[in-house]
Amino acid sequence: MSVQNAKDILGKVLGYIDKAELTEVDKKTIVEDSIKNFNTNVNPGWLEYRKSMSTNAAFIEWESSGAHFTDVYGEEFIDCLGGFGIYNFGHRNPDIVKYVQKQLNRYALHSQELVDPLRGYLASVMAEITPGDLQYCFFTNGGAEAVEMALKLARIASGKRWYISTVGGFHGKSLGAVSVGGKGKYRVPFLPMIQQVAHTIFGDIEDLRKTVEKLEAVGEQIAAVIMEPVQGEAGVIIPPAGYLKAVRELCDKHKIILIFDEIQTGMGRTGATFRCAEENVVPDIMTFGKAFGGGVMPITGIIARPHLWIDELIENPWVLGSPTFGGNPLACSASLAAISYMIEHDVPKQAKEKGEFMLAELSKLSAKYPKILKGVRGVGLLIAMEFADDEMGYNVAKEMFARRVMTAGTLNNSSVIRIEPPLVISKEDLEKVLARLDESLAETAKAFKV
């Protein structure tokens, strides 16, 4: 422990932030410091599998704009990862940044006691752009926190205890969120989980029906069913037509609250403002996040139908939760600007059209390299490429990175690689991505002798 050492570090890094341009010495120092800091003070495992790392160098993210980001040396990448769905409207979208800057010049955080108007305006806008009679909002900071609020609301509003989720589902990594998640890799280290959670096969309405009937037959009361309209981290799994409607009908029949997790599928990503609206299904609770802050500020939340907002929630507004920074003015200004941009530029339509183009072109590449790229699937610009095995998928991602295109895997491996760029990405950039993917597949074919 040394205050002087802290002062030295602070002086150096604040100087870097303040500089218009870095010197070559600055760049070298930042790279060396970053590797050391992550290994010593963050987590050495964070760097172990990064494609951006090598034995003597690293790509250090430093600037970003639109569908591109650059490293500290000015190397430019096309972003086909999109921060796992954060950058629907691009990096540092100027139409969003300007309102955050203006709000920052007014006041940044709320007093916690006076009425902060932007939160109210944002909630009213959400009631207008979400389907059905969804009405009451609760704003949080991260996706898992939003899921926690949804789970708590379902229990307090229903008086019931059980949850039903889906195998392969992903809802975050806090204890409640990971309990209703469907990935053993995240659950096993923390067993036993929160109890009274059952899992069903996503897309199989009969499996869900049997699970509900068995629980009720033995006297268990089900508070909620929670699922993603399209499973993202499971590998972009799209349910059969009519499945979500059948889930809604089953929940209505058994008086079960239906929660849709639209944190990744919302804000235009799948070609609609929210995926459930495209399916003409209204949940009782919907979570939202990721791109909700416009790629500028972290903000997530839930919106619920009015019958869930029981007297206990009104009499004690803090019983559901009281996140210090939830719905703060800076974050709300970013969300309001993001929604405005999405509507004015019809971003969902852009995602739909660009997604159709990409799927058609990717299908051609799958036909060209059938022993490597087994298939493609997706909706809007939430697209998955499925490879013959994990090693081939990783090699393609590595080759793409070498050609300055950022992608990433799903399913905790690289057998399924996502294409999830900013929805505002240009046709020119998409064509570059396809050309570089073709080259990467060709290199992989050579490497694996197929």
C-alpha cells in the first residue's frame, strides 16, 4: 500500500485521457501497463483466451465511432460483436452523445429525494413503444439486476414461489439470475442455487405443459415462466412459429406470470423494436437493457402490466429494490435519445433488411465451405454461424481478427460464432466482413486440410 504510488499512477493515466494525441512512448507504456494490471489486479484469466493477445503485444481498445473501434496504435476494426448487443446505434452515436453531454452540464445524478423528471419521461415513452398494456417501469444498471427485479416482482405480485426457465437460457450471473439460467457452466460453481426453479426445453411447448402440470399436481405454486424470445447466448436459437403464443396461453390458463427477457433481443436487434411484439405476444413483465443506453450509458430495467403493481409496492416503493444509480439522469438522457434515434431512423427496419442480406450471403459461404461452416441462422442482425467443431470456429474467429473484424463465440466456446454488429453498420462494411470471412474460411480449410 502506497499513496504515493497511487498518485503516480493517477497522474499518468489522467494525463493519457487528457491528451489529444499519444506519443509512441505513451502507447508502448499503456500496452505494457494494461497487461500487467490485468494479470496483477483484475484477473489473469481475463487475458488467457483473448484473440487480441500475443506473447509480446496486445491490442488495447482506445477509440471508437460508428461501427468501428481502434486500438492504441490506430489499428481499425469492424465491430461484428457489438459489445454483445450494446452498440445497436453505433459507437458514440453523436445524436445520443450530445444529449448526455447537455445533461451532464445541467446535473449528473439525482438527489434521491426530489422528483427527477427524466425518469418519468422515459417510463412514459417505454409504455408507448412496448406492446399491449405494459405500463410501470423500474430502472436498474445491469441486465442481471433487471432480471432480479423481474423475479422479485413475480413473487411479490403472485404470492407464489416457483419459477420455470429454459435449458440454454441466459439471464445474467447474479445468484437469482443464474438460478433461472440454463447453463451448467455458470450454475455448478454456486450450487445449490436458489430453490424452486425448474427447467424445460426451449421451443417445446409440450415439455413446458408437462412441467407445469407436474408441479401443480404435487401442490407447488408457480410464480413465473421466464425466457428469451430468441435465445442469444445459447447460440441464437429461434423457437418454432407459434411457440411464444402457446406459452402465453398456457400461462394465462394456469395464472402464471410470463417474463420475457428482451435485454439482447430488444431495441431493434431482431428487426422489431422488441421481439415479442413481432410475435404479437404481450408478457406480464419484460426486461430490457444493453442497447437501451444507446451504447453510451449503462441502464436496464423492467416494464410490467398494471395488475402486477399491487398495493404493497405502492405503499412501500423501495420493497422491490432501491438501486442508487438506477434511472439516473445521465442514463435516462441517453435512453431517451437512443429511442428517438431508433424511431427517426427506423433502425428495426434497417436490422431486418441487413439481416436478410447477411443470412443470404452467409448461406452461400456455407455452401462453399460445407465441411467448415455447417449452417447459419438468425433474425435481424442477431446471427449465428455454426462450425463443424470448436477448433474450426476458433480458427475462423482468429483469422477474422487478423483481418480486423471482431467476432466472438457463444455457448462458452467457438463452435457457434455470432455476427452482432451495430444495426447502423453500412452495406460497404458488411460486404467487407463477408469478403474477409471468405478469406478466413479459405485459410481454415487449408489449416485443417478440408
